[in-house]
Amino acid sequence: MTGIYSCIPNRLFICLIISGVLTFLNACNFSNDTNKDASEEVYASLNDSTKYVGMATCRQCHSAIYDTYIQTGMGQSFGLAVRSKSSAHFDEHIVIRDSSNGYLYHPGWDGDSLYLLEFLMRGKDTVYQRKERINYIVGSGQHTNSHIQNTNGYLYQVPATYYTQKGQWDLPPGFEGGFNTRFNRKIELECLSCHNGMPELVSGSENKYITVPNGIDCERCHGPGGKHVADKMNRNLVDTSRYIDYSIVNPSKLPIALQMDVCQRCHIQGNVVLNEGKSFSDFRPGMQLSSVMNVFMPVYSGDKEDHIMASHAERLKMSQCFLVSVEKAESKSGKEELKPYKNALTCISCHNPHVSVKQTGKDVFNNTCLSCHDQSAKKNILKNSVAHSQLFCSETEAKRLKQSNNCVGCHMPKNGSIDIPHVRVTDHYIRKPVSQREINKIKEFIQLACINNQDVDSITRAKAFIAYFEKFTANPAFLDSAERLLMSKDVNKTKQNFHDLVHLYYLQGKYTKVVNLCFELFQQKVFPAKVSANNRDAWTAYRVGQSYMESADLKSAITYYQLAVSLAPYQADFRNKLASAQHDAGMLSEAEKNYLFIMKENPDYVPAYTNYGYLKLSEFKDVKLAELMYNKALSLDPLNVQATINMAGVLIYTNRNKEAEALLKDLLDRVPANSQAKDLYSRLRGKK
């Protein structure tokens, strides 16, 4: 090995077959080009014109690195659902239980295809079942295998995860406690862009993809390699033992802060706020992460123990080992330093990203500790000095030997994360072991802190409060904090904050404020909007449409729903709302076209079947088609309240009152407060 994050072996060959002649090029190491002043250089990968080439191209030259990398957690992060990819145990007795609503799940193979069977039991009888094919497995198997299905290009997480450390099947994180979204949890770019190589998202959608890679690839850490490949093919070579090759990013040669940002892109997951105009695909190695996004986490008094699974970088940066080493490194490192991280403790001081952590061995980690905390040097330091207490282990030699002098096992223990059940992960907050009494201290929320940018502005903080309310904890106090940060008497600032104010008022249920804000800023005109990767303007249009609907202004609601659909045509919720409003307005042909579009585009979207059936029954008395639609909806979602009520209506309309009564009784057993069901059931009982 030539060193951590070494991009190239000592002798590297590019094989070119030209007219049957095999030519060998020494690709990267030996320079025939003079080195330019580093201050004048900019990494080619930061230029938008530099294209991605794919891991197969990298492999042609870097085959040895490729062979070890694909065995790492990142290399194994995502793949097709085949037997060789799965770390799970399968047998006929496996049952995953959702205790909140009664759904049961059984994963299993049918030939070479992986399926998940969903079913409901009544006593000993199976009263419902649905079988869905699993297309992808996400996770290396070090902690979990989760599972994803592809429906016409739309990716959804299915309700089954295998937790490898316990050898246990269970619901995925976030599906517990009544939050089981079954086959409807969208895999959006925020999720997929960290668990995989960079996918290609369909414009105007949230979870429909053109291409989906199979695993985190080289260019996620090194940036797009188009210029690098072109340079080497043209014999534009650089002596990388002496100089930086600016055709490709080698993270080991980045300044420490930028090197950490490469890892932090995915290893500090939290409440992410994208910068204006940015998407989750915009970050490239060599950039400041804060130029694309800001990541917020809640801070509690008396609490440094709780952490989420992907918080490695954040926890490391809390450690005195990191803070002191970086301060020293920055004080003595000059611009001429080829690998600045060598003087500090960073992620790659311990982790070679090209080699699996399973193959690394404890000695590598412990030797990193001993490079500063060398016990053999104790005799040269005064016993009672500050240096002695900081540099040397205070544990007795007997206890250290009992643990084989394993620094990491004591100072970086494995423990549970607050976001993923059934797993234990290494806590990268390096410190002396903490007592259980300290852990059990009362915790009080202090603030949302940005952990990758100390100079974050007030508007970004407001967005963080809104996002935290929406994604994590629906505490109205977060919205109050956002409102204080967003409010301004300056019309120009109000216009700048328009999208965030609409989002805020919508979540607060202040629909009149949304309508008044639109009129105040734009009078009778629709706000200026554009297509974006994060569909911001489309969501604003949808929220404005909903607000007009709540204000009984159907015409204006339709105008804004149409805008939302034009900006994000593959977001089914937007089109479904538009179709429903068009039905209310008597625009039956337009409504029908939109429902049919949804059902063809996204055949598992239940509300379209429910609403289209209602349209055909209420407007055209097409009982047969309506019943067909309701049956389809209930085959996908047997506990769907509206589909059940609509089906009961069809049964009553066709004088099948006994069937309708049984259906409604079952519904009321589940949701006894539903007024529609109670009314229909009472009317049926009254006829007897």
C-alpha cells in the first residue's frame, strides 16, 4: 500500500488496443509537465463541464483499488436484489409484525427474485394479501439490509429491514409506532444520493429516476473524472508524489476542512437545508459543503450521548483529539504541504476508504491513538503534569492488558443510535468513558445548531426550524421561532422570503394569511415560478392552491394546482388535487384525463382509483367501473378509509345492504369516530 487514499499504484497501465497493437502507458505517476503554482490551479471536477465517467472506466487503470473498494461498506452500499447481495436469513417461519394496524409481512425468494408478502389475519383466516417484488437492497450488511421496489421508475422503500447484528427481521426505521407507510415511502434524492452513486432524477418528480447506480462509486469522493481520463489518454501526466494532479480530486491532498467535507456530505445526516437554487446532486469533492447545504441538529443541555447513526464526522469534531490535532496542524502546515491531514486526526487517519473496515484490523486504529498517546514515552514526562494527564491513559495497566490495550474499544464504544433500532455503531466522540449517571441526566432542548457552518444566516435558520417541525418533531414552538426570523416590514425582504412564509403559514393552518400574502405581493398575478431539482416553486404553488381551496376560492385553487402540476408533472399528489378540484368545478373531461394519467404513470397510487371511481359514479352512474376502481384501491390498501366508504356507497346503491353493513361495521371497529361511516351505518341499521 502506498498510503491512505493513494489514488494510483506505483506502476499503472492503461491498455489500448489500436489496430491490434497493445500499448502500455504509465498513466499517472511520472510527469513530463512542469508544475504550476498551486494557487493558480482549480480542480477540473469543480467545473460543470467535467463529466462523470463511471467506476468501470476508473477500474481500467486502478483495478487493484477497485477490487478492494467494492468489498467496503460504500462499495456494497446498494445493489440489485439478488441472493449474493443479501445478508439476510430466510425461512418459511419469518413474520414481521406491525402491532399498530395488524399488517404482517413475510420476505422470501421465488426463484431468483425477492418478494415481500403483506397480509392481514382475522383469527386463523388470511383476509388479505399483497405480494410485491423487491428490486434493490440498500446497505452493506454491516448493520442492515433495507429493501426498495421500483414501480415504473418510482422508487419506494418496502416495510421490511434485516438487522444483521441481531440477525432479526423487523420494520424499517421510522415505520414503527403507527407510522407504517407500507409500500409508499418515497426514496427521494436526499436519501438515494448518500446510499448510492449519483442517480439521474426525472425532472418534475420526487422519486422517479432515469438511472440508478449500483453502489457508491469512485467519483462520489474524487469528483467527476472526465478531465482526468482525457489528460491521461493524452499523456498529460503529473508526478503525484510531488505535486497535486488537478484533473481529479485526491481527498488526501485537500485542506483538512475540505477533506472533512467530503466525508461530511453523508456522514453528518440531520436536518438538511439546501442553499438557494441548490440540489442534493450539486456537491462535488473540493467544495465547501456549506456552499450547497447546511446541516442542523438539536442541541440539548446535559446530553452528549444521543446521536444518530450517520453522525460520525460530527461526533469526531466534538473530540479534543480532533480539535487539538487540527489546531496544531494548521499552525505548522504551509501551502506547500502535500497531504495536510498527515499532521492531524481526520477520518482517513484511521479509515482507508479503499479497504473494508473488516479487513483493517484493530492495530491500525489503535496505532493512530498511540501516535500521540505512546505509553512507552511516559517516563519522559513529569507524572503530575498537565501533559501527562492529557497524553497517557489513566487506567491501570492490569485493566488495559485485560482489554488487550484496545484504545478504541474503551474510548469509542459501540452503542445504539437514536434513529435506527437494533444496531450498535461506533461512537466517534473520543473521550474517557462516561458514567451511567452522567448519561441519565435530564435533557433540555437549547437550540438547533448548524454543524457544518458557524456563520449561517437567519433565513437559513428559519428554514431549519420549519424542516425540523415537518420532518422530526411537530412542536409549534419551532414554527414560532421560524416566524420570528422571517418576519420583516420591508416588502423586498418579504418577497425574498415568500416561499418560506407560505410554507410556514401553511403548516400553521393560517390559509387566509397565505392568500393575503399572495395578493399583497403579486395582486391578481401568479407568482413567478420555475422548475427546480427540489421542486420548491411547485410545492409553493400547491400550498397556495390548498390555501385557496380552504378559503372556498375554487377558481384560484385550480390556477395554482395547474401551476404546481406544470412544474412537477410526476408528483401524483399535485395532479390528484387538481383533478379533484376540476371535478368540483364541473371540468369532468380534464379531471378524468388527470386521473387516467396518474393511474398509468403510477399504478399503485390509491387516491386516484378512489377519486376516479367517485367521479364515474357521481357524474355518469357508471357503477361497474366505480366498483372496479374501489376494488383496485382496496386491493392495494385494504384499510383505506375513503375507499372503504366509497365501496360501501356502491354496495348500498346496488341494494347489497348486508355487504355494506359488514364493511362499515369493520371500518367503525377500526375508526369509531368517522362521521361518514357512522352516518351510513346508522341509516342502514334504521332500515331494518
